[in-house]
Amino acid sequence: MSESIIPEFAAFKKWRMAAHGLLLGLQKDVGESSAVPVEALSWYNALLALPVSKTSDLGDPIWDFNEDYPNAARNIQGAKLRLDFGSFPLVNQSAVLEVKVAMYCWLKMPASLQSLTSSARNIKANTAISCFKAGLSFVNTMSGQAREILTGEFFEVGYHGLSYFDAGMYRTAALVHPHAFGPELQRFFTAIRSPFLLEQIFDKPLPYVELDSLPWAKVLKRVDESQKTYRILPNDVFEKASREASFAVVDFLSVLGEPVNDLIALTRQNAKGYSSAKSQRLTPYNYDLYVALRLRRKGYDSSAMGAAIGAVRPDFLSGNRQHDFKAPETLLKLTKVPLDDEFRRYINFISYSACYLVAQYTGMRPSELSEILVESCMEKENDYWLLISNVVKHRQGLAKLFDDKWVAIPIVRDAIRAACLIAKVKQNPYLFSNVDTVAQGAEPASMSSVGISVQFSSFFKEILTDEEFESLEFSPYTLRHTLAYQMARAELGLPFISHQLKHFGDLIGGAGQNQSFSAVSLGYGAIAEILSKGGRSGGKTPSQVAEEEYITSYCDPDGNYAGPNAESHKARMKKVFDGYMAAGYTKEQVIAQMAKKRLAIINVGQGFCYGGQREAHDDSLPCIGTLRCNPNRCKNAVVTKVHAPKWREIYVSNSLALSSPSSARYPSGQLTFRTPALRTMVSAYF
């Protein structure tokens, strides 16, 4: 390392006292450079001239990396790629210079600080900036306390850098530090304590302090990976959100006369009698009128409105001059529908629903969601419709050559179509954008991760009860983890999950089975499971969580079951669990072990085939092809809430059949269920 070290760093220890004197002179605005050797002054100027980014040198008070990462995610651009060293005024300039050198080494010479990571690959600037901001903030707190005790003048002269803070100062500063202690501060101290910096920069070792043991005023709450249940939406919330969003979108499109791709959602929406569009008296005319009204209220002139709306209805124009739009008050008189705040909230909910469906059923990261342009994001490749965005994770310094594609199921295509219509109101091409109309001439922008979270919170608050919403823990990545979990529940397999979540960036190509990614490599060891978690091996994978839920649904001694074998099955499970629990195991431990042993259960859609018995072939068993059982007749059937979606499908199809004049099977027009348990399951999940 010493042979390849930058010359300015190799001479740092030799001239550090000279640099300290220079900095004191500059601070006092006194020309003391004459007391510094010419060689030292030349070294100092060369050190400060080292380029750290396209626009910043090491000696600059602000380091800006925005031009180095022109394609950075929108939630990263700006302040997260900028570090202002002047924001920490209590830190003396000698310490600031040491911090600058340490950060330079991490960015430009990552191999020198290998204690931070197991590899020497380049670190992203926003990661380094967040860590060093946290570190400088704490050093600023320590410096403030030292100035009070020692006086500011003595502190400036006597403290030559970070190594002059003793362990006691760490402890007293932790008591009053205004920011929470967390991983970023930990990584900062790991960096500056590296052997390389001790050898090249510091004149003595920094005091070793167990940061975790300090009496911090604030500490970030740490949750073990296996306990992070907030990453996944509860099944009932997932199902309710998907249902409400799908119904709202297909209802909105159908009322406006737009084609609907998800005919299943449309069928179920009609069967339930849901139509918030009709309750708002939505029509194509009223919607066009609402668009014109929103633009007029935002100050759009007639020419801009014509360009924004496209084809203009003649009665929206003033009779005084062609192409001159009527005033908002006059436009409101063209309909009896009150296009008021309630109508605005309805349009906002359609927008939230469209955003939810795209995020939930693509699994995109927030940075990828913010890149979606509604008018140009759909593309058909072979037999598949694809949604296009841009993956920027790990690629911020590269040109946009990695535009990625996600398979767009029918409801996602409907969501994008609805978003295109709402874009006329917002005058914003981005899917994830503010619901307010962009002012004429203003630059439209997409949302950051924080804005996306707020928007989803508004969506969940609309569809959930107050109790459900208060108990909901949500982060920008919740929907991504939920998709992985739900695909594991659907037994799609980890190769498919990993493909959908874009964890094979260098292998993914065309959509379709076994195209452009290595299906063989996924079968080795735990590669696919690790990739399904983004490369982390701690905690439970989505497939493990799904398997435990599967076992719980079938084996829980306190669960509710239907079917001819329900009572005997529950009694048998209670006997099994009582035995294990008497031996000291908890119910959760027993279920986890059952999942680990891969207990054989056959889900046949409408029920589980009771696999705990061995018997001779019985021709009377009513299994149809591919084990689609009939629980009303089969003595081996056990029905749980896992099967509610299948029974709901049967319920919807039978309801539609009853509405047909040719149906005379149930003259009363009512469906019945043979068991109360089954009736409860279907009513709860429909």
C-alpha cells in the first residue's frame, strides 16, 4: 500500500503540524504562511487541490457529487449527494481536514479501508455522505462540549485533530447528542479507526470506545431480521387493498368508456355491485369538464389548455372568441354534478389505487417507481405486455443503458391507463407525482421515497378502518417484500421471484420462461433464497414465512376448519401440539419445525387433501382430474381460510349464473353453504 499511496497522503504526518499552523492563521485571518516551509506550503496546496468530484476539490467547503451521478435515483439527487462541511462550525479545521482525507480514501481508495466491507468495490457517494454527516455531527457535539470546558481558543490551538478527544468526551457527548445513534455513525468510526489512516494520517490512535455501550440520548430502534414483520402487509390487508384498488380502477375505466384488460376484476366488481364512479356521477363529459376546470383554476391560458387537453368540447369555449375557454364559474354551470372537494378526493383515490397496483404487482423499488412515465411505459414484447422503468441501484454513475422491464399483468395495464387519464388533471407525466395540478410553465417532478410513502398512507387510510390503519406498519419497501411473500404463497418458486424483483440484473433479458437468466444456477444451494432477499442471508426468506403460514393454516390446533374431516382433524392436531407443548415447546416453535421438515400437504384449490391417512384405493373418492376435490363429498377434505379465494371465485361465478334468466336452480336467487364455517370464511373474504 505504501508504494501506491498518493504522495500528498504519504507526507501528511510530516507536515500535519505545519498544516495545523496554516489553518490557525487562516482562521485568524493572519498571514502566517511565512513561518511555514515552502515545501510544506506546496504540499498543502497540492493536497487541497485533489479532485473529489467533477465540481469539487478536497479543499472546498462543499463537496457536490450531483454531476458525477446524473442518473441517480430521484430520491437521491440534490442534498443527499452534497456535503457541506460548514454545517459543523464547532469542529476545528484540523479535524475537518482529517475527515476529508478519510472520506476521500473511502471514495477513491476503498481497498485501503477494507475493514468496512469484505470487498474493495467502490462505495456510492450518497452512502459515504450519510455516514460522514452522522460522524461530523457527533464530533461537532464533542467539540462544543470541549470548547465550553477548555475555552474556544485553547481548543483551537491544542486539539490537532480527532485523536485528541478522549473516551470521557465520547461518553458525555452521547448524553446530549441531538441525533440518534445508529449504523451510519458506527460506520463512520469504523472508517476513521482503520489501520491505514492510523499509519498515514493520525499522529496517535483514536481512543477505542464501545459505541454500543455509551449512554445515548437517542438510539435507532433495531429489529432483528427475523422479526421484521412490518416488511410484509398482513394477508387480509393485502387482499383488501388489491380488491378495492382493482375495483376502483376498472370501474373508473368502464364508466368512461375505456377498454378494460382485467375482465376478472370487472366481473367481480359487477357481481358485488360496486360503483363509486356512478355514485360520483362520473361521465366522460363531466370528466373532461373537470379537467378543464382544474386547469383554468391553476391559471392556464386558453392556448395552453388546448395543448394540454387535446380535443376540446365546443361548449367549453367562450362565444366571444374562438379557442378562448370559459371562466371556472361558467364552466361549473355546464353540469348539475358538484365537481367539488368530494369529487377531487375520488379522483385522488383513483390515482392512489393505480399507483398501489403498479407498485404491488411489479415489486419495483421506490427509485424505479419514480421513473415511470405513464404515456410511454408500456411495451409489448412477443406475447407479453411489459412495463418499462429504469433500474438505478448500483448503476448511478452509468448512462441509462439499463432500462428494465417488468411483466405487466392485466390490472397493471388498467392502472397505467387510468393514470394516463388522470395525468390530464395533474399535467404531470410521472405516475408517482403530486395530485395537485402543475402550474403552467412549471417543471413537473416525480415523488421521492418519502412522498411515495405518504401517498400510500393516504390510500390505506381510505380503505382501512381506524384500528387497522393504526396497527399498520409501512415503509417504502413493504409492497416489494409483500409481493415476494405472496408469490411464495402461490408456490411460484424462488427463480420466478428473483426474476421479478430484478436480482439478476446482469442476466435478465426477455420476459418468459427460462429466457435470459440461468435457471440452472438457481438450483444450487441457497442462491435463489439469498437473492430473493437482495443478497442478505439473515432472517426468514419469503418462502419460509409462506411455508409457516401454510402449516399454520392446516395444523393450528386453535384454527377454524370446515369440511367432513374438520372436527377429527382439529382434535388430532390438538393432541399433537399438547404433547410438544408439554415438553416445553411453544406453538410457534412446533410450527416452524414442521415447516422446516417440509410436512407433506396437498392444496387442491378448494381444500386440503388429508394426507395423514394411508388406505387402499377408493373409487368413491370424488377427486376430479388434477386433484380438484369436492369437499362436500370427500371424507378426507379439510377447508381452511387459505382456500377462501377459491370459494370466493365459486361464489362470484354462481352469483352471475343466478342472475341469468336461464338459471332456475335456486329460485330464491340466494346461494347457500353446507357448513357455517365455510359460510363465515367466504363472507369474511369476499
